[in-house]
Amino acid sequence: MPAEPAESAAPSGPWSQTPAPPSGGPPGRREGEQDHTSARAVLEGPDIRRALTRIAHEILERTKGGTDIVLLGIPTRGVTLAERLARRIEEVEGRPVPWGSLDITMYRDDLRLRPARALGRTELPPDGVDGRLVVLVDDVLFSGRTVRAALDALGDLGRPRAVQLAILVDRGHRQLPIRADYVGKNLPTSLRETVKVQLAENDGRDAVLLDKRADTPGAGRERDGRDPR
């Protein structure tokens, strides 16, 4: 199937933030990352677009027009999804929606067990998050530990009125009592399977891939080389 083109530029506004582009040029296979050439696509570009459109409308419905929301994406692909959701909400409401990125590197509970990681960027709208309804955005919800780290990171930046969670794919197997408010697709999986989200801005195409975990050291890590925690 032909690759889906990247979507148009993000809305402009005084709050608009430009997250750091992925380092290292065009995306390639990372050390220890599984080769997805045999993976099965469970979502394609049109499916992802429809899921994000539905999530955008659900956010507007539940937040009564979303007048005080801030979308914060968890790097890497959560930031891309937050930007896309902001554009969709603006298309419906006719006004810009503040969005940014929330780096969780120093809040991960496996930090001391893993090699040193490069810090990402946290970028907030000028008005911050105090008293706002923050919607955290990520690509895959698995154990819940990434979201737990995001909540800790957010708590050091301010005091939102409330926090919600928007996820493109919920694959189950939670280890913490965390539940998404908005889900693009619930995808039942086994622990022997991996889920990989690809987005045109990061990977050259839009797709969600389901694959069997390779029986090699370090393989099958959750998204971007992370352990499934």
C-alpha cells in the first residue's frame, strides 16, 4: 500500500511549540530493535486518521468545547499525535489549541537499570499548565509505567485542574492501575507480541504493526527501544 503523506503544517499561534526533530536523520533499525519486515499491519493510514478524528471529537464533547485544554505529547510519537489532534480540534472549533511535549526520561522507574539516555525536550505553552485540563498523548499504552512517569514529570511543572490520557493503541497487560480516557484502538495482544506505531513524520508512513517478539537479547522492547514497563 502506498505510504500516507505527512499532514499539513501545524496551526500557528503564540503558544505553538516545535518539538525537537528525531535525531540521527531518517529512521532506521536501532540496536536491539526488532526487524518488522514480517510484521502484520493492524492499522493503516486511513484507520489512524479516522481514530484521531474520533478522539478529537470525544475530547471536545467531554471537555465542553475544550476551551482550557492543553495537549502534551510523550516523545517521540506522542508529540506527533498531540500535534495532529491539535490540528483536528482547531478544524472543528476554529481556534488554536495549545500543545507541547513532556519529556519523562528522568522520571522512569527503570532509569538506574538502563544505560544513560539522551534527554528529550519539554515544551509547554506560555500560559503553562496551572488550572488547565491537560491531555497526555502517547502512541501505545502497555504496562502503564510510561504514563506514571509522565504524571510525575507533570507534577513538577505545575498543578493542572485535571489530567486525562489519550492513546492511539491500548494493547493491555497493565502493571499499574492506569486507564486511558480516549483510545483509538483496543488491540488484544500476547506478551510474545510487539506493537510498533509508525507515523509519517517520524517513520515515513502511517501504520500500526503487530509482530512476534524475537528470541534475542534486548529484542521486543516497548516502543523506541524501551523495556515493556
